[in-house]
Amino acid sequence: MRVPYFTGETPIPLRPQPQTPLTSTNAPTRTLGAPRTVDELSPGERTRAGLALLQACGTNVLVLDEPTNHLDLAAIEQLEQALDTYDGALLLVTHDRRMLQNVRLDRTWLVDDGRVSET
């Protein structure tokens, strides 16, 4: 499956959609009206839109590099809930210790001073 990516010209229709763990309570308030391009979204809105798109595509492998950057606490909590119930494979790169505690993980590797160890 090919996963679409966002460009500045990609219109993202941010109109009310069926509720998912990633879109249920923290949708931007200025979403009604004409669709906006990715360039018009805040970094947090881009992150939420991208994650919602991946969820809608039925992705079974996620690679997330610092996914909590630019998200407020409510969005981080929604992301944690969605990832905790995610049944696919997840490669999560983060410095967010709280997220590591709140997401179900099978294996954890620590990269420190150029060395990798399983914890």
C-alpha cells in the first residue's frame, strides 16, 4: 500500500468526520468552511491530520519519530490512547518518557552515546 504524503498544495478537508480516537475531542475549532491546504495548518494540526489519515488508511505499520512535538496535552493523551489500542507494528522514537510509560510496548531499546541496548 502506498501512503500519501502532504505537500503545501494538498487540500486537507477538515470537516466533521466519523469520530476516531485521534479526531474525537481535540479537533481545531476553525475547521468549518472551505478546506485548507497543509501550509495553512499549524504544526499540531498537521500532525493530527497525518495521524488521522494513516488511521483511516488502515495502516498496519507505523514509524513515528517524535510524534508528540507540537501537540498539546489533550492531543498527546489521544495519541497515547490510540497507540495503546493499535494492533499493528509500531516503531516509536521519542524522548517523551511519559508516552513510553503510557503506550503498550513489547520491546524497548535505549540509544545512549552511540550504543544501543535493550531495556
